[in-house]
Amino acid sequence: MLEDFLDSVQQSIFADYDGKKQGYLRVPETQYNLPFTLIKGASSGKNLLITAGIHSCEYVSIEAALRLSRQLKPSLVHGSVLILPIMNISGFQSRQTTVVPEDMKNLNRVFSGDPKGSNSEKIAAFLSGGIFPHIDFYADLHCVCQFEELVPHLYFYGDKAQNSSAEASKYINVPFAVRSSSTNSACGCAANLGIPSLLIERGGNGIWSESQVSDMLSDIYNLMRYLGILDGEAKLFSPKELTGCKFIDDFPAGLWYPEKSSGSYFKKGESLGFIRDAFGGVIKNYIAPYDGAVLYQTASLWADSFCDLIAFGKTD
Ligand SMILES: [Zn+2]
């Protein structure tokens, strides 16, 4: 039972009434107290897990998950919804972007984790070993980091769960979808256990706005209607699948001058951008290998391996 596990790691309770339970969970063998909200529906249905803040400064997703925790009424829910809005809590509170400050690891690259490992690995093990066995569907909310900009998009995860992940992805209102075979991310790990999983990306640049949060919430509400957790008909959006995606993470450091903005389409052979030295000299020109579209890219003038330079995929 999910509740038995939550009770075993419960640190303190903020509220417990009429099907809603809120408080803090202690990640075993760490100092981390993670806020949680468990909404237990009035009738049976699927068990949905929503996480945000696996990357600490992705504020649109964190704020959307916090609002959902406050808004969602148990009387309207079939099944249950567990919301963990700030997974990398020490990174969030120290405004350390992307990594867990205590071990400087990217939490979304250490799954399935290790309960005896470093702090990131312990958080990952807490999710994969403690919570994943009790859920039917997983949505992990993200943005790009403060040095990047994006067009909203999603990743659906597979192997055993790929068909149901792909089907669910059609109900998210973003222009592009990408099939992922990652196994060391939270969604990839869940998908390997047979749990359909989606990662939704909205926002970035270390900021958040009402309209972005509202769009992310609309995605989650529509997903809950698709899953039968909420009543009502889910709206079909069918994002375009990009294939052969390239995430340029190995490149010479320098100043980045993009030629295309995120979300824009390009033709094979067009320049996507230049890395230049401090005197304007071209260190590298990135040429499109096919017709495609840009998903996200570095937004700061300086580019190095801390963030991907640019990510794009094929449109045909
Ligand atoms: Zn992220």
C-alpha cells in the first residue's frame, strides 16, 4: 500500500482531512524533508504520481505542482494522486541549478539510485524502490534550466510501457513529442518497471509566469481526464513526434550565437548557430543534418558543457 510506505517515512503532517493528506516525507538516511500531498479519491481508479523539482530551479513545473496540491479536490478524484513538488529540495532552497548540492549530481541521471549511495542516489532509490511499486502512471514536470530556453515539448518513455506512454502523450498540449529510451532518468526507470511515464517540459530561464503555470496545469488536468482520474472528456492534441533527436552536449566552450529560436523549423544544410571566440572568430558552425525543429538551446551568451548547446529533431 502506498499509504503504508508514506507513513513509514512521514516526518510531519501539515493537514489530514477528507481524503487529503499533506506534510513532509524524510528521504531515508538523509536530512531531506520533501513536501508531499496525497489525494485519496472518493472512488477507485488509477494511482498517479506527479513529481517536479527533480531539477531544482525549474520553477514553472514546481509552481504548477504546488498549485495542484492546493486545488485538487478529493471528492472529484477516482483513484489517487500523489504530488511531490520539490524533489531536489536542497538545490531549490540554495538556488543551485540542476544538481543536488551535496554531491553535485544530476538527480535525473542516477536512477534507479542506491539507498546506500550519495544523496542524489538515495533520493532516486526512495522514489524507485518506495513509491514506483505503488503507482499506475507517472508524470514528471520539468523546464529547462535558467541558462536555456525551449519550446514546450514532452518525452514519452518505453520498453514495456511505451504504447501506453505514447497514447497518453497525445493528450498534452505541446507542439512536439520525443520518444526516449533513457533508463537512468526517473521516467525511464519507471517505464522499465512497466509504468507508463511522461516528462513534460514548459518554461525555463529560471523564471515562471502565470500563463506558463496555467498551461502546465491544463496539461495535468487533461491527463487526469484521459486517465479517468477526473470526469469529463480529455482533449486530443497529438503533438508531432520528432525522431533522430540530437542533444549537443560535447562542444568547444565559447560564445553562442544561435541562428534559430526554439520551436522554429529548419532545412537540411542551414546554420543552427555559431560558437565564436571573444574576438568574433568562428570556433564552430553547427549545420542542420536534416529538416527539423529546435527543441531547446543555451540562452546565455556563454556556452559550455554545463548545459546542452542545442537540442533538435527530425520533422519528417
Ligand atoms: Zn529538468
